[in-house]
Amino acid sequence: MSMSGNGPTKRPLGTCFVRAHRGLCADCRPELPCVVASYKSSDREFEAGQDLFSLGKPCDSIYNLTEGWVILYNLLEDGRRQILHFALPGAVLGFHPGDSAMMTYGAQALTDVTVSSIPHKALLPIVKQQPEFGLRLAWLIARDCSLAFDRLTSIGRHSASKRVAHLLLKLFIRYRAQWPGNQIEEMHLPLTQEDIGDATGLTSVHVNRVLGDLRKDGIVKFHYRRLQIINPDKLIDVARIDPQLVLSWIR
Amino acid sequence: MSMSGNGPTKRPLGTCFVRAHRGLCADCRPELPCVVASYKSSDREFEAGQDLFSLGKPCDSIYNLTEGWVILYNLLEDGRRQILHFALPGAVLGFHPGDSAMMTYGAQALTDVTVSSIPHKALLPIVKQQPEFGLRLAWLIARDCSLAFDRLTSIGRHSASKRVAHLLLKLFIRYRAQWPGNQIEEMHLPLTQEDIGDATGLTSVHVNRVLGDLRKDGIVKFHYRRLQIINPDKLIDVARIDPQLVLSWIR
DNA sequence: CGCTATCTTGAGGCGGATCAACCGCAGTGG
DNA sequence: CCACTGCGGTTGATCCGCCTCAAGATAGCG
């Protein structure tokens, strides 16, 4: 279940095939020389459904996601789940506060996934050789933190339909940002309605009703992991996101 | 409204007066040489209620909080608010994704506050001189991110009383961690019930009822900004936090 | 073709929001 | 000294959004 075949139909030739994933590697931000090239990072692959690391267990490496979708999640003792974050290519995973501490959340591959891993022990040497690496790492983590704050506001203060709309819009924009210059209004979104519920703090039953409403209102269709944005303006309105801000994301 | 006079009554002499605030400065993690000493960071003060930076405006410096409490928050168009994070001494504020971008959240001083500020422009030179600085920065931000994930789970999946208990317990533990070796069960918590509501996604009315229940059950008392933990074990149970984990925090 | 995961739809209940008083207390100004 | 004001907390009545439980329907897959 890779991302291939799910992409947009018309895609500009040339650089756009090089995904702008903004990770730790060399092609991400040209103005900063890259480190990973000089450090022999080892690639790993995970199948959809596998855990990259697990809740309550130690994790001795950080992962730089190069292909696929990963969710970070928390489990409650009664089996319910809260999805904390959707990681897209470029994300850094597993940089935890405190060396060799237990992870306080898990990471599961939503699709087949490839990552390059760097042991925690290697971080200090890398940083000494390439000081910019540390800043870039901080920058990537700060972005994830900002996304977490965003979802905190959504879950804490918005109604069900706004939460779902917000989630879909954000994922759509983040996905699209990986293929700059590309105009799409449809994408493969590897989620079940249960996943959407776990991310928005709702039950899958209620997510289903909300999606039905959004479809009836001609805003979005989400059916069997295919997301279509029918009316972007309405979606932005329902998601309670500043249109100005959306423009700045799209660039 | 400084923190003085609010501290615990019996405090071990000696090192415990040096607050372990784990910030960017030299006394935070002895194993890593510090940077800020070599960079002439400028101190600033803010009064309680003032904004360190505001939602939708640019912010050209990062702040290292040295004294006081700061909240990060979001405002909705209808005037409601979501508190995203409580920053305690040692925290790094204003390191935003993307240089000179608009802040997507605001920061307000809950008490009188002192910070040392470092312009964004100075970060790259600092990192080049002291590479560990970048790692420490990333580490601090990752910790905040982890706390945000924690609250996401609480708000998304727990009942009102669990959310409130979770918040109070976390704040208590984080406050106490600043004074290691100190046994206290009472603290000055500079929050209103409205603040607690804005942090937990509840209304102040409902927070009031929940606090009443917690008081009746002999778990905690929170009255006019004074928090007393009556029954820590029960609180840990209600907050749905792994007792093992709590122990590891307390050390 | 049966099995399982996912989606769909309905009925009923509850947790927390909303609306609306009222209290206690600290200023503050006459 | 007391009236006035404002903030924060307290309490009650009512309402509604979302959860829960339950029973199909549909799609994907070996």
C-alpha cells in the first residue's frame, strides 16, 4: 500500500517529481548544508500496520521519514486510542525528551514506510560536525508542536463537524505541499473513519454522520480512503481556519 | 505578583535554592557546556497579564523563561480561548517554524516574568560556536511537544473530572520538580477556574462543579489560586496517569 | 463464496454547555 | 465610613451534541 498510484493525474515534469519533503537530508533546505549525507544513516522499512516504536518501550534511534504515512498515538487502559499526530515524509520521529527514556507514545505505519534512522548516540557527533543540524532538528520538532497546538484548539473548542473539516483540510494541505506547483483536489487518504474519530476525539459513528453531512452540503466526499474536496472555500469556512493563513501555506 | 512567598515552608538549605529550571543557561545540564553565557543575551521583564508575543504578529526573538509562569494560548473569533501550554522557568518560547513568520499563538504572562531573549538572527552563530545548543533547544521543544500530546489525549478522550485532575497533577509535579528534594503538597497556582476551563476545553461553570466534587471526595482543594493535594494517590488514580510514570518524574 | 473489516442508520441516554441569578471580596472614590 | 464596581466563584434549571448500544449493509479478500 505505497503512495504510488495515488498521486494526482497531471503533475508537472521535472523537479516536482522530487518530493519537497523538508526532512533532515540534503535536498530539504538548500540554504543549510546537510548532515545526513556525511553520516552513514541506515535505511529501514516498515509495513503498513507495523509499529516503528511502541508506547512504554525505549527507542534508541530517531527516524527521518522518507516515504509513507505514520501516526503517533496513545492508548488508554480501556483500549480507546488518541491519535496525536500524522507524520508525513520529512518528519522526524522518536526524538524523545531524555535519552533512552521510555516513549510516552507509539508510532504506527499507516502505509508501507521507509525511514532513515540515526542512533541517539550519533546525534552529538553529528551536531559537532554540522551545527546547523541541531537547528533544523529543533525547527522540525517545533513545527510538529505547532500542529499539536492547532489540534488542541480544534478538539478543545470546536464542534464535531469543525474538527473533522479541520483535520481533512490540514491533511490535504500538508499532502499537497509535498508536490509544489501541483493543483489537485483529490487524494488518497489512508484513514478509516475510526482513525478520524481517534484523531478528533469523536466516535467513528459520529464521524460517519458528520461526513454524511459534509457530503450532503457539497463540501467534501470521503469514501473508502479517497478524499475529494468539492468546495474548498466552504471547507475552509467550516474548518474555522483563516483563509489568509491557508493561502500562505499553499504559497 | 512574584513567586516569592508562595514557596514551600521547609526547604533544604544549599543547592535547593538554586532552582533546577533546566533552561538554556549554564546551570541546567552540567554535562553540556552552555552557550548563553558566551552570548550576551538581554534580559527582559513582563508584568502579569502582558503579552510576550501576540497571535498573528511576528516575533523576532526566542525567550528563555527564567522566572514566572507564562501561558501559550489561541483565541477564537467568538472570543473563546484555548490554553495550549503552561510554560515554567526553563522553557523556551517563540521558536517558531519559519523565520520571521507570524506567530500562530500568543504568549501571556500569568505572573510577573523575567526572560532572557535571543534574536533569531543570533541562533545560527550561537549554534556554530556551541553545537550542543541546537540539541538542547530541540530537546526542550520536544518536551513541550510531548506535554502537548499528553493534553491532547486528556482533552480528546477523558471526562471532565479526569481532565481537571490531570491538569492539576501535571502542574503540581512540574512545579515541584523545580525544587528537587523538596516535599510539598501545597502550592500557589496562579490560575482562575476560567483558566482551568480554557486549558481543559471546559466551561468555568463546569470546572467549578468538578472542583467541588474533587473537594468533597477529599482529593484536592483549589481555592483562590492555592492548590492543596489532599490525597495524592487518589488524584493519580482519577487523573488516569500511570503511578510508575509519576514516580519517575518525581525521581 | 464465506469471512472480516468498515461503513451506515436508528433509538435512547447522558455529560457538559448554556443561561441566569446570587455571593464574597478587594479596591476605590466620595 | 459607606456606596459603587468588578472579578471570581457558586448554584440551579434546562437544553443539546455527542455517546452508546444495536442491527444491518457493503466492500474487499482469500
